[in-house]
Amino acid sequence: MKRMPSLPMIAVLATAVLLALFSGLILPVAGVIPLVALWALPAALVIVFYPQAFYWMMLALVLLVSGTVQYFTDHGQLQWVASGIGVCLLVSGFLRGASAGNGVQRVTAIDASLMVFAITATVSTVFGEGGAGHLAAGLRTYLPFLGLYAYIRLGGLQAVTLRRTVWFLLVVALLQWPVELYQAMVIVPQRAAMSQVGSAFDSVVGTFGGPRFGGGASGSLAIYLVFGMALTLALYRNALLTGKVTALCLLALLVGIGLAETKVVFVLIPVALAMLYLDELYRRPIRFLVGSLFALGVLALLLYFYFIFFWEAENRGNVWLVIVRRFSYSFDPDFMPAYNWPGRMTGLFIWGRNQDFSGDVYHWLVGYGVAAATSQSTIAGPGVAALKFGLGTDVTGATKLLWEVGLIGTLAYVAPLFLAFVSFGRVLRERAFDPLLRAFIEALRASTPVLALGVLYEVTIVSSPTMQLLAMILYAVAARLELPRLACEPRSLRSVHA
């Protein structure tokens, strides 16, 4: 017998259809403002009564839809939709927090760190030289994901939603390789024929977005696939995946990593695996050593695959010299891949060389304001720092943070990674968890140093939507686990104890 739709669901769908019809009539005649007013009340009602709808919309939009639309249409305006969803989650989180008990409202170290970042960003922007356009661009970068953090942190994510989230995040990682295969077989040859600057395989970005024939979010894709690998192994460790399913998942993830030419994985994968199996080093050292040797063997095969398919045709010399050459430029403080664009280390050295550490203390402490380091923006153009010091001020997350919020804001934004790592380790030692939640915490803990290294590699948790989403989920889960036991613990993000 089929389950009939409930009356509230029918009412919501009918209201949405009517509002859509009215919107089509109002927009051509009266413009945007009356349209916003029309949707304000139903949006407010959804925020109060159905906030999880916004949560799932954000996950689907950021991880699957927005990047794909940007890739194939060259339009990234869906990020503004994500910003609106983030504001709704922020409002919902604060409403929930205001009505919750004192335990939820207690300020954790992660909360305090993000508050310092928000205050620093506000001060640097108010006293900066950027206009309203740069303020809007900056808010679009940071605000939606701080809203996600507030929603989860203040109790919006119930236990059943958390479980679905874990599986959803894994499925997203497993879905990347078919998309990458299409990009490698269809888009990469087109880009190679056009003789575009950079590697043609920069166009392999999965669903994470970027221009088809320009540099995309391949670094973010690699980091997410490493997270997916850690999550797969954590689920297997907790008896939630069989050996065969685990092997198939790891194969899919390795194919995804192999299709995207991203050298940083050879650093990130060992770090993630070491963090995931750190307890094995003390309990079963021989088993840890054997597993390490096996992992190194797989990485060696992957590295040789990279050499054969990506590097051999463009480089002369033996395998070892080519590999050293492909890695060493990332550490060159003078490397410039283009005349107006610095390398990763070069970007950090440019920031250091342009600071008057004794005379202009303000700018190296709190920066030039949000979006000041943005090299390109559809609504504001280059930021203040980019115009003054040259493009590439946002070449990595580290340089972007240093230019926009200074040393104080940078430390405040990345400190939760260290705090979360310590917190996850402590709760895993001291408490019993439901196997699925325990696996998720183990995977998040293994991913914290990966995200930290990613800040030095690309924009990651600073302005890459997928990485910001993952980081804010990580921050919020860690902060939530720091709270004292609550009366509503079985229904909240708290563990269901074994």
C-alpha cells in the first residue's frame, strides 16, 4: 500500500506553486523588491519549521550542483543562492540556540576562535578601502558557511540527519570518477588543442567547479577524495562496510585521484592514513608497519601512473629527475607560472616582503578587509590588495587570509583545525559512540591535518565552497562534542552510546 502525502506536505507544495505563479506575474511588472517581499514570509516560516530543508539544499548545491553548472555554463551565480541558504541557516541556528538550554549556549574554544575571526574581519573591512561590492563579495565568501556552522553547532543536526549526512558525503566522493572520466576524455583534449596556459588536466575537477578551460578546483577535489578514503576506511574499521565494498570504494576513489593530476595527494594520503591508524602504531606495531608498506606501494604505483600519463610526454630525463622537477617548483620562493601570477611559496614571500612590520603594524595584524585579496570578482573586480600589490594575492588560502584579515584573523580561522583534532582524539579515547558516528569522527580527525596543509596549497577552507562546507561541518561537530551532556542528547548530535 502506497503511503499518501501528508496534509502539511501538500500545503507546502501548493503554496510553493502559487508563489511561483505570482512571481512570474510580478517580476516583469514590479521588479525584484516586491518579489523579495512576496517570498519573505514563507521563507521565514520554512526557516522556523523546516530548517533541515535548507541544510540539504546547501549540501546538494555546493557538492553537486553549483560546481557542475559553473563548469558547463561558465556562470557561478549559484553561489549567491548558497549565500542566501547560509543566512537562513544562520537565523535558524540562532533561533534554536536562543531557545535551547545553557549547555548549547556555552562558548567553546572553537566558538571563541571563530568569533575572533569575525571581529577581525569586521574591523579590517570597516576601516579598509574596499567599497560595497567588495563587502558583498566578502560576505558571500564567508557568511554562508558560518551559517552552516551555527546551525549544526546550536543543535540543528539531529542524529538521523547526521547518519544520512555521513553516507551522503561518501556517495559524493564515489560519484566523482565518472564525471572526471568524461572531463578527461572530452574536455582535456579540447583544451590541449586550444593551447591554453597550464596543464590541460587542470580541467578535471569533478563536480567541484571552475572554468572548463582554465584552472579549476582540482586541489579541492583531491582533498575531498582523500577525506572520502579516510571515511571509507573508518567505516570498514567500525564494521559498517564489508571488505569487498571497501575495496570497490577505494578503487573508485583511487581512480578519481588518478584522473586528476594533483601532486599534493602524495603528501595528503600518507598524512590522513597515519592519523587514522595512529592507535594501531601503539597497539599493533607490526600490523601498522605492514599496512604502511602496502600503502607506500600503492602510492608508488600511482606516482608512476602520473609519470606515464601526465609528465613523460612533456619532460625529458629519467623518472626520478622528472618527479623531483614536478614537485620542487612548489617550494621555490621565486617561481612564477605566469608573469602576473605567483607560485604558492612565492605568494607567501610577496606578502612578507610587502609588510612594514615596524611602521604599519595595523595591516599585517588585521589586513585590508574581506575580498581585498580577490583577484577577480564579477561584482567588484580585483580587491584593494590585489590592485596595490599585484594579482595572485589569493593564490592560496594562507595568502588570501593574510592579506584580508592579517595574522590575527589567519590564526583565528585555522586554529579550530588544531582544536578539533585535539577534541576528536580526546572524545574517541574517553567515550563510547555509535559505530557510524565513531567512524565519522575518526575520518574528520584524520582530515584535519589534510585541510591544514591544504590552506598552504590552494584557497581550500578560505573560499573553495566544497572545502569550506567540509571544514565547517568538521568545526561544528567538534564544538558540539565539547558541550556537556544534554537532556536531549539521544536526539541531538550527541552520540548514541553503545
